[in-house]
Amino acid sequence: MRFVTLPCLPSPPPTRPRTPTRRPLFQYVALLVAAAAAAAAQLSELPAPAPTPFSPRPFRQVSREALMQKLCGLVFAHGDQRQCTDAMLCQVYHKALYDHFYQARDLLLMSRLQENVSHMPIGTQVLYNRAMVQIGLSAFRAGLIAEAHSCLAELYSGGRVKELLAQGMSSSRHQEKTKSLEANKTLEKNRQVPYHMHVNLELLECVHLITAGLLEVPNMAANAFDIKVRYGHHQRKEISRWFRRLMDITRRQVFSGPPETPRDHVIAGSLRLAEGDWRGASNLLLNLNCWKALGPRREEVTQMLRTAIKETGLRTYLFTYSHLYSSISQEDLAVMFELPATRVHCIVSK
């Protein structure tokens, strides 16, 4: 078998790859603008659609109060007793949330729910607790210290604020796991309020402690020389037992460092206020981070709180140091506590 050798052919010359021609960016932008203008012109030439029974109605702005009143009226007209109760509590919560304190208070008192709320379903009890919390916060924003404390005192008397507001679950570390306990835990978990509906617990605790301090510090100073109070028979003299217990714990400490938590700041400010140092109390209470939750009303509320601290400091100073004075000038008190002379005269006259 013979093999034939072929002659070597010359290889073709290498060809350079052709680079595609690119248009400048502004030409593409101009083409897009022209296409959009042409599409808009075609749409404008189309005839308007004929009105149908299913055409959307024109938008009409409705106030929050009118919409809430309308929805509650529908529930009151067609719902059962529990649904009407829940709707009424939601209406109270709405009015208190938007600073209509007196309307929310009157509506809750006229319903007389506080008489038999303990026999109602747990969901209704949670709504009642949330409504009471909002009424207390609304009273505090309005400068009604005594009303705010009366609304929040019962909530903090048990020490289970998260469970009462359905914003947390009770811990069961030292309990045996049984079927009934697991079932109750599942039901409690299903009753939890969504996170976007939570009430700021830090703000709530600060408001409760501050209102209790503004009422209890002058009361403690006024009854400091009472024999019954000195020997422990002060059941009728107490305003907030929880606040007094915190004050006693702080005073018994051998060494107390600088305040760290909001509760420590409030107790330290109350101790300053008991000594008549309203400036130190203001610096501790008005610089809390929880006031940021008030939003645009922060400046107004802090100014109201500053005035309340001055007036409470004046009452406490008069009760504490009155035995050291034979007479004191009204103008000196006005300068000392930075209050108008008429307001000082009103406080002293009481």
C-alpha cells in the first residue's frame, strides 16, 4: 500500500476581528424619550372609557373620628354583646391615643366595664388593659399627674405588665411540663399582640414612676414627723406602695453608683427632689431616652414635666425645711424655683 504526500498549502493571512460600532449614550436616551412621547400621544388620542356601575368612586377625605364612629356604629347595630364591648374599648383606645382624654374617660365610665371586667373573656380583658394604659398616657401628656397615676397604678400592682398587655409570656422554668400547661402556653401565645401594636413599656414604666414620685415625695415629706407614719401605721398615708419600696431599697444601700436604667434615673431624681434640688431632678428625668417615643410632642411634654417638678420641689421644700424658717419671702421662693409669684402664692396657700 502506497502513501501519497500532498504539497503544503500556504496558510491564509490572519483576519482582524471587526469591532461593532457603538452609538453614544445620548442617542439611546433621545430614542427612548421619543418613543415615550409617541406612546403618550397615542394614549391621549384614545376615547375616554364610558362610565360603568363598577367605576371607582372619587376619593373623599374622611376624618379619623368620623370613620371610627361609623365603624363602631355598624358593630353596635349588628354585633353581639362581646363584639360591642370590644368595639367600645377600641373606640376608647383611639380617643386616648389622639389626646382626647376626657372623652375617652367619660366613655369608659359610662360603660361601667370596670365593675365586671374580671368575668369577661381574656381577649376583652387585654383590650381593657390597653385602653387604661392609653388613657393614663393621655392624661400624662395633658399634665394631669394624679389621673395618670390612678390609671397606671393598678396595672403595676401585680408586676406582670407584659402578660396583662399581651406583649410577652410568663416564664415557666421551674414548673413541670404538663399537657394543660402546654395548652395554656399555646393559647397565651396566640393571644399576643403584633409587634407594631405594642405599647412602649419603657415609656410606660417611666411615666408611672414619675407620676408616683411627683405625688409621693411631697406626701412623704408632709408626714415625716407623724408618729403613726414613723412606726409603720401609714396604710392611709400611702399613695404608691411600690414606689416607696423602691425608695427604701435605694436608701438602704451602702454604696449607690450612678444610675444606669430608666428606673434608676427616676429613683435618683426623686431622691434629689426630696432634698429640694429640683434642678438635679430635672437633669435626671428630662434626659431620659424614652421621651423620644413621644415624637413631635416631646418638647411640650418635657416643658410640662419641668413645671411639675418645680411645683413639687416647692411643696417638698416647704414641708422639709419649714421648721428652719420663722418667715420666708414669696419673691425669694419665686426666684429659687423659677415660678411666677402668683403660682407660688397658690401653692403656699394650699
